[in-house]
Amino acid sequence: MVGAAAVLVTEAWSWRASRQDYPERPESGPPGGEDVVLVLGFPPRRDGAPGILQRWRTRIALRSAPPGALFVFTGAAVRSDVPEADVMADLARGHGIPDDRIVRERTATTTRENLARSLPWLETARTIRIASNTFHARRARRHLRERHPGLFVRLRPTRDFRPFEVGPFRPLFTAYDAIAAAIAGRRDREAMPGASAPEAPR
């Protein structure tokens, strides 16, 4: 009973979060720019195989993308020898996304770095979509608004919430995201002005 209640509550929280922190008046970038889907990395399993969160984030990216979108997968090799970007890009290839529609950014180790090191593609984008699990995607949208408001207005919604998509894992993922956000916020407050604060897990 308690478990079912936790799932229902976190489903409602996730539904609300999936609709928050988008521009009130979306704008578009250069008319000839790409519709970019930025897919935020997460470590694979120790053997380099994709885990549940990587598969989920890739599904979100695929179903959120308009026709002809450019997928930018971002993430370094953090807990294994295989870059996060490569693992998720290979998943997308397995679903039929051609190589010329995939970019692999293999150096980012934090959410802020995911955004900063993907700027070459974001700055020329016509529209931007950030694909990740619900609360992490919302946190990334907030970072983009703070650091690059001119790019924030190009955001378009991603379909990062589907009812009961992850079943009993929803409370666990929600708790993980809440802890990560709290750690990131604390470190940001503790950082000296102008310094780059270390960041929480993604």
C-alpha cells in the first residue's frame, strides 16, 4: 500500500516537473539551423553495457525528436572505459538513427559541462530539446536559462513523462534526482563568486 502510494505521488510530481521551466514565449534560432536534441549522459554498467537510465533517456530523445533532428549525445567515460555518449548513441543507431544525424560529445562529466561543451551545436540550432529523466531535464533547463537565456527561449518540450513508464522505479529515480539537485544547489552556494562549483551526480 505504501509502495503504491509512493508511485502515485512521484508520478504526479514527475508529470508536473515535465511541464516546468520552459520559455513562456518560445523563439526560434537561425532558419537554416538544426532541430537539436541534446541527450544528457549517464554512466553505463561496469562492463560498458547500457543501463536502465541510459535506455530511458535514449527512448525519451527518440520519441521527442522532430523529423530530421540532430541528436547530440554528451558524456565522458566516467565509471567505465566507454564514453556515456557512445553507449547512448549506439542505442539510437540500433533504432535506426543514421550516423549523419548523431554527434558524440565525449568530454562532459557534469550537467553544466553537458551544456557548455555542446554549445557549438546549441548556438546554431533552430530549436533545442533536452532529453533526460524528468527532474534532471528540468534542472538542465534551469541551468540553460541562467547561463544562456538566448538559447533557453529556443527550448521545445520533450516527452520525458509517460504514466507508469518506469513502474516501481519512479520513486527511486525521483529520490535520486532530488538528492542530486540538493547537492548541486549546496555546492553552488558554497562556491566562491566566479568559481566553477563541483557538481552532483547526474
